[in-house]
Amino acid sequence: MNKNAIIAIVVIVVIGVAGFGVYLMIQPVHNPNEVAIVFATGGLGDKSFNDGVLEGATKAHTENNINFTYSEPAAISDYESMIRGYAAHAGLIESYALIISVGFDQADAVMAVASDYPDQQFAIIDMFIDPTNYTNVASVLFSENEGSALVGAIAGLTTVTGEVGFLGGMNIPLIRKFAAGYFWGANYTYNNFTNPGHYINATAQYVGGWADIPTGKSLSLGMYTGGADIIFAAAGRSGLGAFEAVKEANATSTEKLWVIGVDSPQMYLGCADPDNPAPPTLCLTSMLKRVDVAAFDLMYDAVVGTWVSGLKFYDLSNGGHSYEINEALLTLPASVISTVATIWTGINNHVFVIPTDY
């Protein structure tokens, strides 16, 4: 074989190998994740709402080997591009079994993308999207007013000043739903047990955002200074400001001051060292909104093929809400536990109808 022939063969081989390499580079790969999650703007590390969803997703991975990926938007304007990116699944052979959007303010973004990708399954936590028009979307809602009534009842049985406060992330119907239940529960037990014939003085303040800890602290300090001895914080990461406030205010208060947590167990945050929690805690209890259960259920159903669009509703009767009991940090009186149990039963049996706004 002459020299030119050998060179030609080598060139052909090199081109072939290079072409094969380019072919490999441009081929889409298999999707390593079954589920994608777009969290709320408060971000992970809020110790409540987002972290609760992550806990449920992690459990789905641990128990059922369901892999997931996620994004943390910095602003509402980030939602649609993140959701759309997952729906397009560029470079990935398989689509996601489910794309979960966390938070009521993702509704517009979900509807926009769901319309463009009718074969993709979506879910949104904390908002209802009409399944008649969006047959590929599941909506998860909770009875926040019912769960909040339980911790409100504890506040009404505990308060010494007869004044309680509420710290909300934003002044919107969803957050006022927490406040409505909380104030109802506090009034019910205060009027019937703690100080018969009298009602609670109630104050509500709103941060205006989900990740503003300094404002959450400032508003909480104002309520403590104004006479409230218990504050229920439903404000995402902003609610961590209430925990800072209760520790600072207790240093000079003549009355014991308390905070009530939300979404996830937060009693440990009321300890002097939350990283190594030990009694005492200044967190009386937490209203548990089981977004972890919702996330787990959504992921499991999507992967095993039992997912359906439409409304999934969680309340006291199906484990959607509860309240935190952590006797390692604080023991609530038996009479308090008993009274709350009676109210819980009354709500389930429709003896008590809890308001959804105030």
C-alpha cells in the first residue's frame, strides 16, 4: 500500500472518530430525575414551607427511590422560565413525570406553561387551578384556618395579658386564613376557660414579603411591646424574625413571652442554641401544615401512575394539619391537650365552623 493510500485511510478514520464524538455529544441523555420542583421565592432554609416540601421529596427519594431536581427562584419573574425549562427538558430524552410548583404566586406561570405542554403533568401547592381548562394540573390546598384554630386555642389557654399577635408574610387571603383560625381559637378558649366572658385583644402585622427577617423581627418587637405575650408567625423565612424578637423581648419582659411556629416543627428554634436544642424553648408549639405529605403523595402518584389532575385537599380529618408536641423541650398541661382534642373533634364533626378571613 502506498503512502498516499495510508494517509487517506488515516484521515477517514480520524474523521469517522471525530464525527462519532460529535454524534455522542449532541445525542440527548436519559433524564436522571422523575420529578422537578420549583420552590417559592423564600428559598430553602426557611425552616417552614419550602423546607417542608423538600422533606417530603427527600422521603420519596429515600423510601421509593424517586429522584428529583429543583430550582430556587429569586423573584416571581423567574417562575415561568424555570417551569418552562423543565417542561422542555432540553437535552433529555424523557420528560419529567411531574413538575411541582410551590406557592400560590406560581399560578400564572403554571397555566402559561401547562397550556403549551398539554402532555406534561404539573402540580401546584397552595393554589387552585381549574382542571376543566387545565387537565394536566393538580392543585393542592389546605385548611390552614382549621390547623391555626388549634394553636390559637393553645394561645388562648396560655396568655396572661389577654393579648395575642399574628405576623403574616403578606396581607393576602391565604395568610389571613391563618390569622382567622388563630384568632378564633384564641377567643374561644380565652372566653370559655381562661377568662370567661372576655375576649382576646388581637393584633395582626404583615411583613410584605417572605424573606425579610429584620422586618419580621421589628414588627414582632412592636407587638410584644404593645402587650401581646404570644405571636403566631406565618411568614415564611420572614417569620424567623419573630423568633429573634421573642428572645430579645423576654430579656426585659415581666411576663413570659412566646412565639408559635408554622408549617414545620419549629419549637427547637425557640431554644438558646437551635443547633443543639435543649429546654427551655420560647416556642409554645407550631401549626403543622403537612406540605411534606403533599409533596410525597404527588411524587409517588406521578411515578407509579396513579396521579390525577384536579384538587387534592388536606385538612384535619386526613392528616393535612396538626400541631407540634415536643415534650423534650416543653410539656403542655394535660388540660390544654384535652381541650385542643375536643376542639379538633368538634371541627371534624362540623360542630365548629372556623372562619376563613377576619
